[in-house]
Amino acid sequence: DFLCISLINGFIQLRYNLGDRTVILQTLQKVRANGNTWHSLSAGRVGNEGYLDLDGINVTQKASPGMNALDTHSDFFVGGVSSLNLVNPMAIENEPKGFTGCIRQIVVNDRELNLTVTGPRGGANIGDCDGTDCGYTVCKNNGTCQVENLGFSCSCPREWTGTTCEQSIYCSQNTCGSHALCIPQPSSFSYTCACALGWTGKYCNNKIKFYIAKFVGNSYIKYRDPLYGKRDLQYSRLSLNFTTNQTEGLIVWMGKSEDEDNDFLAIGLANGTLKVVINLGERISVPLMHSKYFTCSDGRWHFITVAQNKTCIKVYLDEELILFEDIDPQRKYTALNYNGICYFGGFEIGRKVNIVTTGLFQKEFIGKIKDVVLFQDSKKIQLMKAEGHNIHDGNSGN
């Protein structure tokens, strides 16, 4: 399988093969090869239906019966390859040769690649295209860069300030403490302070300890499992106590959550019902729900355990087995490669639950969590020693 974008006789070509036939799309217009015109290119496929867009002029290839998954596990090459014999003969019309020109801002599946010296895994013979201190994204938030004698300066849009337009004007005079992030609130011409884990108060100046974590809707904890390297990932287990009066919310997400290929195990609420979703590979997310239980949003403490034995999933609620399912009798993928990362209540500030989970869960969790145990560990994990924001002490009033 392959997907290749190339410049052929002045035209842009997209070629891909999902296992049965090679699909070829070519732009209607030629690229202006004068060395000072930037072009915007968008190319890809949905299933086996391809699209190619150069500067807003679109070409599509309608879907037809056949394969619809791109199975590639090789490195992602830009501008050339480490060895020309890596290029599939069907991937390009002529003899393969490296690209000469400039490339900036590559976005793959909504994630921007880091085109810096340290970003890629490797490369060769790459230079600075701009040749000045004004790189493509030196000025943030649509600021305009001007070359100066001693470097550069940024001209910022109205709502941004700072040397690189990195700071919102609403946060320029903020009084958040050193353990806080300033979150601009443009609608009220103001800001709020997001407190780091272990701190609270309007300006995050009050130090707290907690054993019960209280989540208020814009909260999250990111915990890194120090024992991940020693785990048997074919036999995962997670248990915790939670209480909430909300009918929607993500309670826990075991996994990196960086892209759709990441394995994960997730627990949350949907329409007041407990929902467990697991993905052991190949982007096949299996949601498990038990409609009998509408009592999880009653403000009482509930104890949940999810146990994975290869492809067999058991879910216990208040020590009663409510779900038992073999999600893949073929046993194609049997390990939960969660990279040692567990999110509780939501994700980092600015990352919305409904977007990161592609609609599996709708909202951040509002409620309390305690007594989290991973695998068969003898000790509960110490949520205080993780990272996170906007977590309150849930010990009082229990």
C-alpha cells in the first residue's frame, strides 16, 4: 500500500493503492515554477474516494468497490526518500527524484508536522528556505513578521500582544499566580486563572492537598504510569469510585489520545448510562453500554472496574458484573498499548472531549473521583502527583 504526492511535468499528482489497484488524480492547472509563488495543496482520501485540491481548484475520484484502508507502517517521507528503491514503481509516473523547492506547514490528519531541526526523525540536505529571521510561524496568531537590523519584529492583530503575538491582550495585565495559566475570555473582555494541580483560588495562590479529586467541567488530570514498561498489556484492569449528578461526561481515558491510531480504554457517561469503549488496534472502537443502569447520575458513589483479558472485556458496577463481551473472537489484537498515560475528567486545556474522542463522549466530567487502582496494584495511584488543572479538593462534604 502507498500514498504519494508528486510533481509531474508541472502538474501535481496524487497516487494511492489500498491493496487492489492504483488510483491516479492530477490537477487541472500547472504549478507556477517561478520560485516565489506559494501554493496551497490539499490531498487525501476517504475510504477509496480520493481528492486533490491545488489553490482551491478541486479534482475528485469517486469511490468504487474495493479496498478502503491504507495499511502502511513505514516512515513518512517529505521531499525525498532515504533510498530511491523504497519508492513503489506505481507511485510515480517517471523515475523518482527528490523535490527542489520550499515546503511549509504540513498537516496530516489534523496534526501539524514539526518542520524544525529537532522535529523529524531524520533527514538530509535541508536548508532554511526563508533565509531571514522571519520564519513561517515566528509571529503567532496571524501576526505579520518584518525583518529588522537586529532580527525581526511582529505586527500583531488587535487581540494579541507580545514580541511574537503570543499573549492575549486580555491576559497582558493578569494577576494569576505562578501556579496558573491565564485563559482569555474575549466575550467579557477579561480572563480566568486555570490552577495547576495542588493549587486553588481565584488567582491560584492557595495550596491544597486532596485524596478525592473534584472536577468542575474544565478540569483534567494526566497521570503517567511509572510501571507501564513492566505491565502485561494483554491483561489490563482499572477500577475507581466516582460520583456525579450529570448525565454526560468522560471519567477516564487510558491512552495517548494523540491520533486515531492510538489504543485506548475509556469510561464515561452517555445519556445517564455507563459507557465503556475499547480500541485494541486498527481504529476499531467498540462501545459497550448497559441500558439498565440509569443510576450513575444520582449523586451517589459508584464503584466501577473494567478488566480486559485479551479480547474479553468484563465491566463491574458496584461489584455486580454488568457487561461481559468478547470484542474480537478472531484475536487479531489482544494488547492495550496505552503508552502509560491515563486522563481523568478530560484532556489538556483547549482540547475538547467531543473532538478528541470523535464524539464517543460529549463533555468533560463534573463530579468526584477517588480510589483509582491500575491492574492488580496493591496501592491506589496518587492523583496529587500527576499533572492537571482546575482540580479541587473533594474531601469536604463526603
